Amino acid sequence: MKKSLSMAAAALALLFMGNMLSAQVPGGLWRFGTTGAYNPQVGNCVSIMAMNSSGQTGTDSGVPCSPTFLTTPYTNATTAYTAVMAMPTVAGSTTVHGECTLIYESSNTAGTVQFAIQASTAPTDLWALSTATGSAYSTPVYTVITSAAQTAVTGAIGVTSATTPYKLAISFVLQNAANAIPNTVTVYAESNNASYTATVLPGSVCKWIP
């Protein structure tokens, strides 16, 4: 009985506090179900922070959600820097982490390739660290999927020990069609024999990288 009364009192307190809040959402907060509005930086992810009787409260993560990808080769046969790609704009007063994975080549063994980065406005600091392999890289052969059918992205992967964990990494870039229809990518697995059980263990994760 006491527990029920305490829960009811807590619910009433939350409702009272929600009614006390201004309909105009404070800077840095985004409350659903109010007449106020909070517009995050265009292209940023919005982080949902909490849920109560007043609705959801969120913050602008400050991290652009859409990475930049090359879909056609970049080439440069001059001794001057030219832009390879521009990353999405980051809002002011933020500190974010970024990275690039670039697969490059030169048309001649005597050729060298040098990379640079530039900010559109002077930052407080922009720390950059680069590491080149120094040896030939085997360019991945992508499985290009242009339909909504299940399509194998690996061959038949064998194991050397039964009931022993193995790790698989799948990397993909989705370029959606221009019809603006939302797309859900689902990962599937199968076994080669009904007597053998293929298992994907808890802790496995798939995500879109902001």
C-alpha cells in the first residue's frame, strides 16, 4: 500500500513539474508534446535523454549523422592540393571525433601521394593523426546489391572448432534511391546443414556510424 502511494505521489510530482515547465523549450533541450520548438543543427543526430509525463527530452548531439562517401574515383595529376571530399558541417562550440579511411594509388611507382586537411574557419584546435600502411593494400571486392532480395555477402565460412566463437565484420555503404522511401537493412545467417546450428552470440551489433 505504501509503495503504491509513493508511486502515485511521484507520478503526480512529475505531472506538476511538467505543467510548470514553459511551453518554450530551453536552449539545448527538445521536449515532445509541447508548443515550443528546438531545431538541432541541420543534419545532426538528436539524442533522446529521458521520458516522463511531459514527453521525451532530447539534446542535439552536435555530431553530423551523415558521413561523406566517394562513389566515383577522385583523381589529381597536379602538384597542388584539390578537394577529395568535404565532411558534413559541425556546429560551433562543439568537440567531435572524426576519421577517414582512404584507399589510394598512384599511376607510377615514382609517384607519391600527399594528403592535407583544412577547416573552413579557424578552430580552437584540430588534432590530426595519419597512419599509412606503407605496403600494398588489397582493395576489397564489394558485393553490390541493387534489389530488395537477400544477397550473400560472404562465402561459406568454415570453423576449425565447434562451439568456439569467431568474429565477422561486415562493412557497407548504403546509397538510397531518390524516391525518398525509408530503407531498413537486415542481416541474415544460415547453416549448410539442418543438423548443424549456426549461432550469433549476444553482444553482436550492427549500427549506422554517425
